[in-house]
Amino acid sequence: MGSPSALPEVVVATVLAAAGLGLIYAPTANMNLFSGPEQPPGDVVPHACVFCIPYNDGTVPMPYFAGQAQDLRWLSVQVLVRGNVDGYDAANTLAYGCWQALSRKVTPSTGYLDILNKQGAPMFLGNDDTDHPRFVFNVQLRYEG
């Protein structure tokens, strides 16, 4: 089958945008969900927002069936939730909402089998240099390749 055509961070962002959490992944003035690395708050990026960041966690393909050219493979995405200054509770609630929305999410139309959370809950990273609370968790998207 090969790799899915959709980038894993885009799939995660699309699932989150459809989850009813108030996250907007369209290029509009209200956009608060991004695929790619964290960006500082500014004219386009709000203080409170979510970033879906691809990364390689080193997971190797697992042979699916002996003697066949199919493997079970994983691509990883880190979900980073940044809250407003003094917005710990709201950021924590949003992080848990994102985590629940992605928990065991089946996404076959995207070329991936499903999305699996790699942590039992979002982790609080502390506040960044500008006092924004930050939470993070990781997911894996499985596919046959």
C-alpha cells in the first residue's frame, strides 16, 4: 500500500477541528489550530491555540504476516495546547478534550487505520517564557505499508 497521501499532522488537525472543541483549522482570522511547529502569539497566531507537530519517534515497521511485503507502520504527532496567560484551567480542559477526541479514533478514509494516544493523559509542561500554560501529548497514526 505504501505511505498514506495525507500528512499525519494534517489528519490530526482535521480530526480535532471536527471534534466540536471550538478549534478552527481554516485559514481565517479566527484560526486557532495549526499543523506544524509552535509559533509565538502575534497578528495571525492567537495566544490560546493548538499545534499538531510531526516527529519521528524511531518506531520501526512491524512485519504484518510472515512472507508478505506488508508491514504495520506508525507515524507520530505531538499535540501541543497553549493557553492564555493565567488560563491554566481552560488550557487543561482543552488538552483533555483534544486527547479524548483522538483516543482510538478510526480514520480509514485518510489512509490510516487509526490514531492511538501514547500517554494516559496530557502532560503539563509548565508555563513558557511568556507565562502561557502548555500541555502536550503524543499520538501515533497506524497504517499498512
